[in-house]
Amino acid sequence: HEAPAAVGVGVGVGVGKDVARRHRRRLGFFDSVYSVIAPGSKESANSAMKSLSGAGIMRGDSSDPLDKYANQIRRMNEILAGNPEWVDLLTPSARRHMKSYADKLNKLPQSDVHIPMNHMAPAAVTNLFTEYYHKIGIGGLMFAPVIYYRMDLQLFGHNIGMVVAEAVNETSLPNTLAVLGTHTTDWRAGIHGVVWGYIHKSHFASTDEQWAFVRSEKACGAFLETNTYFYTSCLHGFGHGLYQVYKDDLLGAIEVCSHVKDDNNGEDASQCATGVYMEYSAGVSRYPLTTEICTSSAFPRACWLRAWVVRVAAIRSMGPTDDPCHDVAGETAHADCIYGLAKAAYGIFLQQGSSDPLVDLCGRYSGEAAIMCIYGSMSMQARTIEGAAAPEARASPQRIRQREVWCREQFGVHPSDEFDRNNFDHMKTKACIVGVRSLHALGDMQNIAWDSKAHWDEW
């Protein structure tokens, strides 16, 4: 491969004008949360707009936009009571610091807020994050830019996390992650930056030590049973950090993920791989994820997800019968490609006016490809379902049951029907339900690695 413009973490380099223009954009909440990185769904759009109109971003009726978030922050005060890394943002001093920080960030010249693809931020913005971290904590650093100026956290959230990672230790790290865990969807960039930043500075001696720490109660493992969605995002951040260490050695980074491929039904390793592939294709490197790379990968679904996420134009131009994965040979390999395509495309289809992407997108496929299309689509929607519960750790059981009922209605399956894996409508319903539940709890954690060919005898 030709060497990318950004040559490594910690090395400041220039980038092309197209990248600079992209990083100058100050996007709204919905665009930033469900755009290229994580295309959302119609449900996410509706909930996001409701949040905007009811939470103060679309403002005009309040002297302080923070007031519209008061109930949410009070609930966070309850959830995070006793957590020394959380600052009550409703106190007079916190309010002043929040506004001051957001104003200063907004007024910085473009040269001081542009973050190169190697994640090395200019000193001015890094110093600003450092200064206000000690006044409003990581919660305030993430909240204020959105509340006051609708800034896109994806542009600099990683760097907030990296700054905080330098300040925390083994005692304060889980408390920091607990704060970020109240907004897994919105604050995911901060999550990833904290995790990879801490891994970098820790200099673990072996793969075993890396994984033992990451999955321990001191890091991601603290949330395995209480906040499964956050746990998977935390492992994704670990994958980012791995590729930064193994830059230009994709196979070496993936091998570290493979070290735990037999644990949690392969989900831990797969989530790690998504971070590796994302960093490879859109981080410290800018290499394309080709068909050859994905089909030969130990984690093809993770690879295809990252490959399709950056092909928005191709997805938008899909005809009603087009199969963008037509050149992938083999039923299972083709279905893995469809999984990644569906996860990336589901929200885009909704944004383009599709009333039912499971029909418009997945209806063109049959057999295993159709099953994986439905599973991929609903695995993406699982982010919306769980993320909409913020600041709670997970969606309510009632919400999950509603989506399960919706899955059955989609394919005409009754709750009293005995599961029959030879019934195609039953298998499609199963894929839908597994996807919906895939980030809800430890026993359901199958967001990427579900084995649709396993012997199921119940719903």
C-alpha cells in the first residue's frame, strides 16, 4: 500500500483539503450520531428530533440551554452518586465553566481545532480540554459543545478521551468509564479515546496482559453484565488502540483480537476487530478494505461492516434489485458481506424514505443472505433501542418486548407458534429478534457473532 498521509499516533502531519473541509463541519446531533460512522434508523431520527426539541438544542425559549437538560442531569446525579469523576453540571460554578468552555472551543481558529487522522490534536485545543476537565469532568467536556453549539463530537471526542486517559489511573478509570456509560451512543468517541489512550500509556508486556486488563473490573469488564452495549463499545475502542500500536500490520492486530475468539461466543473478539478495521480504513491509516481482505478475515462480518460504512454513495445509488455483494463467492461469505451491507444501509434506506427497509433492502435476498440481512439491520437498530434509554444503562424490558412483537408481525409469526428452524419465516423472525436483543444483556450479546446455523429449538 502507499503510505497514508498520517504517519502515526502522536505525529502531527498535514492532510488534504477534502479532509480539512470534512472536519470543519459542525453537524447537528442526528447527523453526528447516525451518519457515516453509525447510520441510524427512522426510530433514531424520531427520537433524536424529539430530544432536540425537548432537550434544549433547538432552543429559543430558555436563557440557558442547560436548563432543558436539567431532568436528565438530575437522573445522572442519582446514577453516578458517589462517583468522583462526575461533576453535578447544574451547580452555578459548573454552569459558568460549561458555557465558558463551549464558547472558547467555538471561537478557536480552525487551525487549532482541526484534528488530523492520526488523532494528534493541536496544543490549543488539547490545553483547553485539560483545563476544563479539572472543572467539569469528562461529562461536561462531552455535554457542553452539543448543548451550546451543536458541535459534532465525532470530530474531537476521541481527543477528549485521550486527554482524560492521561489523567486517570486504575482507580479512576472505571469511574470515568461509568460516566461515559450513561451516553454510550452520543459519547462513543470519548469512550474509544479513553480506552485506547489508557492502553497506550500502560505498556502491557503481552497479549494476555492486555486482554486480562481490558476485560477486568478495572476497565470494560466492569460493565459486562450491567451495561452490555457499553461493554461492546469499550472493546471496539480497544481494537482502535491495537491497530494504532500495530500500524501497517493489520494481521498482527487482528491476531490479538483472535486471542479471545472462543469467549462470549466470539463477540468480544468480533467487537475488537471492528475497532481494528475502522482504524485501518479511517484512522491512522486510510487503506481500503477490499473483498480479498474481508473474505480471508477471521472476522469477515466485522470487516464488511467497516467496508460498507464508508461506501455511502454506493448504498444510496442501489437499485431495487442490486446486490452489491454479488462478486463474493460462497453462500456464507456472501451472507457475511450482506450482514455488513445491511448494518450500514438500514438507516440510509430509512433516511431516503423507505417505509420498510426489511422489505426494500432484505427482500431481494433469499436463504442465508436474507437471514444475515435481517440480522445485520436489526443489530444496527439495537444501538438505537439501547441508546435511546440514556442515561439508563439499557432499554426497558417493555421496549424490548415491543420490538419482539414487531419482529413477529413483520413475518406473520404468532407468539404461540413452536419454533421450526425449517420454516423460513421462523428463521427470519429469529434473526430479527436476535438482532433487536443483541446489545441488551449479557445472555443476549450477539451483535456480530450470532451463529444462525446453530441448533435452535426455541425462540
